[in-house]
Amino acid sequence: MAHTSDFMLIRAVLLRDWEPIICNELLPDDEYDDYIPQLMELLEAGASQERIANYLSRVESVTMGVPTIVERTSRVASNLIVAWKAKHKKP
């Protein structure tokens, strides 16, 4: 997937707000890139905060094998929606 401005927006939110594996280190810029296409589809479709948080929870528990913290996935989902809407606001 090309790194469009939408891709980079989602990447920035994930790197800033989502750290399911607490490592207290700087993460590589591409750490969460595998999850961005699905998140972009959800955001483009106008998915709810709950739907996006559920996706993030599934990634944490199934793909990463770490415990999910509902407050974290909900907060990140909200931040993704806010950033997406701000960028795609119609004049």
C-alpha cells in the first residue's frame, strides 16, 4: 500500500497513542503498518468507535497475543475517528 496522507495520519495516531506491547522504547515507524489498511477501510466506511476498538482488541489478543485493555483500544479508536474527521471535514 502506498503511503498516502491518510495512511500517514493513521500511522501517526497509532504510534502516538497505541502501545499494546509496553516496551518503553521508540518504535520503528512501520511497527503498526500491517493494521493500517483495515483501519483505513473502517474509517472510510464511517465505522463506529466500538467497531474500530473491537478490531484493535482483536489485533492485540489474537495477532499480538497480549491482554487487551478496553480503555486503551476505545481511546485509540476515538482518536483515529477525530483525526480522520478533522482531515476529511467538508467545507
